[in-house]
Amino acid sequence: MASTKVAAPTIRQTNMLIGGKWQESLGGKRFPTVNPVNEKVIADVPDGNEADVDAAVKAARTAFESGPWNKMDARDRGRLMNKLADLMETNLDELAALETLDNGKPIRDSKTADLPLAIDCLRYYAGWADKLSGDTIPIRGNYFCYTRREPVGVAGQIIPWNFPILMAAWKWGPALAAGCTIVMKPAEQTPLTCLRMAELAQEAGIPDGVINVVTGYGQTGAAIVKHPGVDKIAFTGHYETAQKIMVDAAGTLKRLTFELGGKSPNVVFADADLDAAVAGAEFGLFFNQGQCCCAGSRLFVEQPIYDKFVDKLVARAKTRKLGDPFDPKTTQGPQVDSDQFQKIMSYIDKGKTEGAHCLTGGTRFGDEGFFIEPTVFANVTDNMSIARDEIFGPVLSVLPFKNADEIIERANSTYYGLAAAVWTRDVAKAHKFAASVRAGTVWVNCYDVFDAAAPFGGFKMSGMGRECGEIGLSNYTELKTVTMSLT
Ligand code: ADP
């Protein structure tokens, strides 16, 4: 990529979308979204309250019950979704720059990862719109029995700030394909790209009320969860928020899918391709400033190669280029906000006081913005907080291990179960690990390989249900059984 700095984007939309109208909050309040590079306010967006959520749910309900979406020919729904994907591709540079401005992620990542993956996801699910079908069931007696897959209704979708565009696409894609309508709340830290995507959805011709976006903080999300007009909640974020959502959703027994955090084991056996594993360890943790739910934050390295591996890893971590995310050469931007910055720095302090060896990083980078040096801790033990808790930052804990028997138990000794990886040239070892590790995704000799067709989600406290793939679509459908007498 050329090194010329990419220009900051024009901000086109700072109101929220309810029933096809761009509007302020009925409460009149707004809140700022902050640039993590310089801590300055980028823009103010509406602070959606319960009345706004109610209006959005009513709009979504009307669009679902009497609007054209659910009744539209499924092929036409798919066509409109493809049109949205095309518009996102046409406006890729602008959307990528807006994502970088609001989130701080390097422009090279916004352009080559977030946007292409989001566009691909919408196209993948557009293809599913006309492929939802039921079964004919041979039941006892003189009956004709069949099933229908129908849209679940109004979907409340609450997303985090680490991959704003991609998370919106992961949620919109299956919901739209199934014929659902949407009330989305983007994260308070990064509302701008979701609003712009909703503008493009309007431009694509997706009817009013099908996609509603209400901006706000956690209480706006809670209002969506509690609203009786919402049939299903899809949430990505922290498990403690998911626990609150379960409680709030209990009154109306909403369908729930959660994609939560992780403390994913990345396991390197001594027979692995060393350089590939080092590169995978670096990418698996530092990508997106370490702000990935599936980050390989517990790096287990087999003892015979431990010292050599750690030396190479530290050398590699030092080559990461921190700075202005609009510079195409930058590989690491700032953390998203002050809260995340403080939390990560406190874990770095804990790692030091608990006796881990900080081999590189461990400090703030620069004197403005939320930058943190890539940090590698060696000689980490399983009970240290940096080996147990999700840090969600550029902090890698390296733990030595003795052999294949020991590693499974240690890898599984966490309340999370989102992802895992194993590096080895021994096929049997790889399959044994893949079968034994309690995680929703296992990567073998690779890390962070995502595809809209491949299911993603967590075991244990990393989530409920799966996103992406056909199973991601089934979250947005209800199954109806129809039995007809033939006598
Ligand atoms: P993170 O730690 O990644 O910020 P959170 O779980 O706090 O994760 O936030 C993820 C999303 O959930 C955000 O859009 C946030 O505003 C929303 N949220 C926070 N609290 C609640 C809640 N009680 N009910 C519904 N949504 C919430």
C-alpha cells in the first residue's frame, strides 16, 4: 500500500433512523463520539431513550406485519440486500475511513478486512433469502405434514465497538434474508458507520421501517431488550451484559443469541513451523489492537522451543508500527476509549506485580490518544489474572507447557470457550486437539480465518448460538409444523 495518508471522511449522518426518518431523540439529548487518536469529539449523536426505542419497535413491527418486507418475493429481498452490498463496495473508501476515524483501527485493516468481510456477509445471506425451505414429514395416519420456516419477527440487535461495520453486517444479513425487521443499537463508542450503512440501505431501496437504528448507551439497549414488541435479541459484547440481557428478556421470553468474550488458547507444539506460528501468534493477538473476542491471548508454547519462540515473538512485536491509523503503513492504532485504555493498563500492572516477565511494551505509546505498546509477558502461570481474564488489548501472555496430555486440560481450564488454535505438523495431534478443546472455533496452523459461510460462536460463557453460515440464519426463523387431514 502507498504511504500517502488517507484523508479523513466527511461525516454525513449524525441522526438516528426510525421508520425511514432521520431524527433526533424525543428526549432531545445527544452524546459525543470521541476520536481515540486525539481524544477530541468527532460528532454528537442522539441519546435514544425509551420513547425512541418504542417508536423504532413500532416502525419495525409495522414493517414486519403490514409492510412489504416479509411479504416480498424472497428473490427481491435478496436483490435489495445485494444492492446494499454493492453500494457499500462503491463507497468502500468512505466507509473504511469513517470506521478508522470512529474506532481508531488502521485504515489498511478497515479497507482489507472489515469492509470486504461485511460486504461478503451481506452477499452470502442475500443468496439465502430464497433458499429457506421446510420439510415434508411422513407422520402416522392419513395426513400431509410439512414444516415452514418463518421469520421470527422484530429483531433487536445490539453490537459492540470493535468491528462496528462487520458486526452490523453479521446481524443484518441473516435477519434480512429471513424476512425479519430490525432495531439496531450500535455501540456508544462507534455509532457513525452503522448510521451511514443505514443510509445506504435506504438508498438501496430497503423499505422504511425494515432497518431502524437507535443510538445510545447501555440503557437504550436495555429498553430494546425489555420491549414486548421485540421477538429476538442478538447481542455481541461482554458476558456480564449478556447476563443482564437474560434477566431483562425473561419477562417476554425472547429468543436470545449471544456472542461474548474469550480467553482463547493458542497452542504451539515443538514440531510446528516456527516462523508461521510466531506470525500467527502475533496476528492472533495484536490484530485490531487486541480488541478481538477470539484473540489468542493465552499463548501456550511447548518447552523445547519456548525460549527461541519467545525471542522471535518479541522481535516481531517490536516491529509493529503504531501511530496515525490513516497512514497506510500503520499496523496498530489506539484502543477505542479511555475506559478500555485504563483497564488494559491496570492488567499490565497486575501482570508485573503477579511476577510475569514483561519482555516488551508495558507502557503507553505517545502522550495523546489511547495507544498502548504491544506487550508480551513471558513466564506467565495459569492462575495469574493476565492468564485468566479477558484483557481486550495488545497484551500477550506466553505460558510454557510440557506435552500433549497436559495441554488439553490447561487449554480448557477457563470459563470461556470461543476459539482455539493449534500449530503442529502432526495431523493426529491436530485432530486430537481440535476434538478435545472446548471451543466454538478451532484453527489449525492458522488464526482468525473468518468466512460468512463458517459458523462462529462460543461454548460455555463465550456465547449462545452461532452466527454466520446456515445456522446463523436459523436464529432468525421460527419453525411451523402444518398437519392437514387427507380424509
Ligand atoms: P464492551 O465491554 O465490549 O463495551 P458491552 O457488553 O458493555 O461490551 O457493550 C456491548 C453493547 O451492549 C454496546 O452497544 C452497549 O451499549 C450495549 N449494552 C450495555 N449494557 C447493556 C444492557 N444492560 N442492555 C443492553 N445493551 C447493553
